[in-house]
Amino acid sequence: MTLPHTSALFPDRHIPEPQQINFIVGTRMVDEQKLYLIELDSTFEGRVGDLLEAIDSRTNRRYLMMISDIEYAFPHKEEHAEMLDLLRRRSDKQVDESTFNALCKNQAVCILLGEIKTGQKTENGYRPNKYTTTAIRAREDIERVLVNEWQSGVRLGSLRIGREKRDKLPVCFSTTGLAGQRFLVVGQTGKGKSTAIRHLLDGHLRLMHSTQKKRQVGFLVDDFKMEYPFDTYNQSGQTVPGLVTTLPDIAKKKLVILTCYPDDCQEHKDQVREVLRTQIPLDSLSLSVFCDLTDLSEAQKNVVRLVEDSERVSVHQFFTDLFAKDEHGMPDTLIWGKRYGSMFYSSKGRTKARGGKEITEEEDVDQNLRDRLGFIRRAAQRLLNMPFTTRNDQAGNCIPKLLDYLREGCTVIVDKQRLEDHQRELLTVMLLYHLFRHNQQLASGNKDQRDQMIPVVVTVEEAQYLLSKDKVADPDSIFAKIAFTGRSYQIGLLAITQRPQAIQKELLGQFDGFLVLPLEHANDFRHLAEACSALSGYRNDLASAPIGGGVLAYGTPKQIVSLQIENYGMGKDDHSSTQH
Ligand SMILES: Nc1ncnc2c1ncn2[C@@H]1O[C@H](COP(=O)(O)OP(=O)(O)OP(=O)(O)O)[C@@H](O)[C@H]1O
Ligand SMILES: [Mg+2]
């Protein structure tokens, strides 16, 4: 057997121009992602975020790479260090240039973004060969391929290459596609989460206003500062325009304010479609959701569950009986014996019942019931004391109107400004519960019914509380339902947080997309990269990005792009959206 001559394996040698002698010299695994090491020519200055176009002269394939870090190409041995030290101190000493350059060489640690073929980025499974692949700085027409996948929907920002933005290469994002998906906006405080949401809402409002489609997508948006609809100030004292200012005509048709304190926005009444008072009847909740929302003990919850499982009375009747008092103002336990049957009898009551006699006295009813009902009543009372709950329909119910607005594709801003933390969370859960119930009932129906489901995106601030480990642990709870089953009910969750680590890990791994802005702790990034491994090479890119810089990961498989988001309402044409 004769070995083929090496020239058959190795292409003809030609000497590349200086600045192009950037060879791929190896690979490295980091967090399950393969990184390519490119030894840089000493005259080549690259920085984090730069794009490189690599050409493999053995196969003629071209690849697109992004520099995720720069480091020294060679570990300095002791004798090198001595030599360099000598050079530093003794100007008369010489070293030949190539040795010196080699010693000082850098290498770029790169992510492979894909193969470039006919102006597109593709993944064909080919990988660049070692030593025969050289890299040059990517030209502008190559940069374009990075935004190919991000051309429809609402404009969120422009392509970012390291610290530079490319105004002519918009990065867009489909807000309507979010219905039924889970998407996380994450970043340290002040890094532009709300600004990003503002762009999305702005674009979505325009889109819903211009579209003729019958099925529209509603947005239900948490607002802790009432910063989305109305003008606010940033820390430098500049006005940040609200949606009623940037889109005055559209806001009148498509923007709704849901608030416990309508008087607070009296002056804005005519700038929006409606200022709707938040009123959710207690008896519109199911009894199991009532249990999930209160801090009842297991024994107390069991009373409620027994009632629910017996299906003997309506929720409305349950609360009527719960609030009923005897002549001493105490819970009236006798009703419970009479109406709910043997499950609440005492042994005396059971004997009576066996003998065919009527339940007439308190002693006929289980003695523990009185205490338990007392607790349950106080828990119900606490829910009723929330500024957004009412006793029943007659006392006020905003849900039917809310559903109508969402069905029309309105953006509903939920005013949480004056609510306390636990009230904010409760309100989110109650609203989501109603959305779920509405869509769930229709989801299993025929096509007509399914068409009546309301596609909606719910934006949740401080989402780490709602999606925390202990909240979603019980698979039957409303929390788990919200977190895990939105997809089939066309309910999208746009979760916003500064603390991704507090979100249950398994759940985070199921998110469909991420907008990552700079983070506070290294651990936060690691937690995200474990949930979405495609992100892992972007850590330095993100850390070195200017304000408004972020990384967007979305789709299956995840497409990733670095982007620069404009400051809302401050630039020249920053809130223009490209829509399809
Ligand atoms: N894309 C951007 N370009 C320029 N400046 C920005 C950008 N995004 C945010 N800023 C500046 O940072 C300020 C805070 O931004 P924003 O309110 O969006 O942050 P946040 O992440 O929502 O903060 P918090 O966690 O406190 O809610 C803005 O008022 C603006 O001055
Ligand atoms: Mg914010």
C-alpha cells in the first residue's frame, strides 16, 4: 500500500496577506459548546463580538465565526518570561522578530455561527479543518446574514457587532408569535428591560391597529410604575414618552388601562380606549384556586376540597355559607351539616342520620369544623380585602370586558403601582386563571370553538416569584398550570426578571426564547446558559456591550443574534417599526 502524497490532502501552499494569517489551531469545549481557537496574526487586532469569515482552503467552505474572547496564544514558559523580562530592562538586547511576535501572539476564542452558502447561514454539519482554515474580518455583506432570520414582526433593535450597531440591519421579532410561548426578558436593573418592552408594545399596537385579521393577539401587561402608557422621567430627568404620547390615535383605540384606582388616571381617560376598574369576584375563582391562593393548612384545605369534590354546591353557595353567621356572629356550622351532608357530621350526627332523624343541633356537626371554617373564612376575607376583588358578580366584574378587549387585540396595561408585592402576584394569578379557564374550555371543542380562544401574551414583572421552585412544585396548582401548560391554550408568558436564578431550572429550560441584557452576577449567566446552551458563548459579548446592548435567542433550534436596542422615544426614528 502506498500512502497518498501529502499534497493530495494538503492544498497548494500560497502565502496569505498579513492580517489574514489567522489559523484555526484547535477547539475547546465550554459548557457543552465547542469553541474554535484561532491564532491571530500579530498585526491583527480583534475584539470581543467581532465577526470573522473563515475559509477552509481544503474544502473551499466558508464559515462565519464570532469572537467570544481574546487570550494569549502560547503559555509563557519560564525561559520566555526571562527573555521578555530581559528585553524590557536591557534595550541593547535583541531578539529576532519572528520569535518575539510568536511569543506575543494572541488567539481568538470563537463561536461557529454556521456555514455561509449562497448568502445564507446554514448548518450542514461541516466543520472547519485545523490549519487549512484561515479567517479574515467579515465584510458587511456577510453581517447581513445574521439578521436574515429576524426580518418579520416588530423592530426591537439593530444588529450589534461588539460595541457597534448597524442601523441598516434591523432585528425584528414577532410579537404575535409569542402567544402560546414562553419568553424571558432578563437583565440587571436599569439595563433596559422596560425599554425593550416599550418597543415591543409600540410595535404590537401599530400592528394590531393596521391588521385586518380577524384573530388578533392581545397583550396583558404588568406595570409597576405606570411607565408604559404615560410619560415618565428617567434618572437623568429626561422625559420618557408613554404610549399615549407616541401613538395618540392608536392608544385611543387599542390601549386599555386596568386599575384598582381609576381616579388616579382620570386626566388620561380620553387618551385611551377605557380606564377599567379591576374587579374580580371571589366566587369566580374555583375552590382549588382559592386553596392555592391562601395559606390554609392541609386540614383546612381538606374541608374546601371535600366540598369541591362533592360537587353538591356552587362556588357561590360555598362562599355564601362561609360568610353566614349564627346569632353569635360565629360561622354557622349547622348549615354545613344540613347542606353538605355526612362528610361534616359528628358521630352523634351520623347516628342520628342512620336512624333517619334530621340534623338539628350543633353537636350533630363535627366539632373541628367550626375552627377550620373560622380560618377559611378569615382567608377568604383577606382575599376580599384586596383592592381588586369583589364578593360576587353584582358587586362588579371586569373579566368579561377584559376578555373582549383582549380578543380585539388591545393592549391592556395592568396598573400595579399602588399594590403591595403579594397583591401584585395575586392579581397576576387571578387574571391568568381567568384567561386559562376561558381558553381551556374552548381548547377541546370543535374548530369554531377553538377559533374563539383568545391568543394573548401576558407580561409578568418580577416573574421569578411566580416561577420559583416552590411555587411550581405542586403539579396541580394554578402556578404549575400557568408555568407549564400555556402552549396548548394560546397563552404566552413574557416573563421579566432580574434574577433568573430564582426561576425553577427545568422550567427555564423549556422557555422558547430569551432576551438577555447585561446581568449582575456571573451565576445568573451560567444559569441561563445551562437552560439555553446556545447562549454560552455570548457571555463576554454581553458584558462588553454598551447600554441597550443585548442578545436575543429564539426559535427551534435557537437562533441567536446580538442586538442594540434604541432608547425609546429619544432617537431620530427609533420607534419606527417594520411590519409585515
Ligand atoms: N436601549 C437603550 N439605549 C439607551 N439608553 C437606555 C436603553 N435602555 C435603557 N436605557 C437607559 O436606562 C434607563 C433604565 O432603563 P429601563 O427602565 O428600561 O431599565 P429596566 O431594566 O426596566 O430597569 P428596572 O429593573 O429598574 O425596571 C432608561 O431610562 C434609559 O435612560
Ligand atoms: Mg423596568
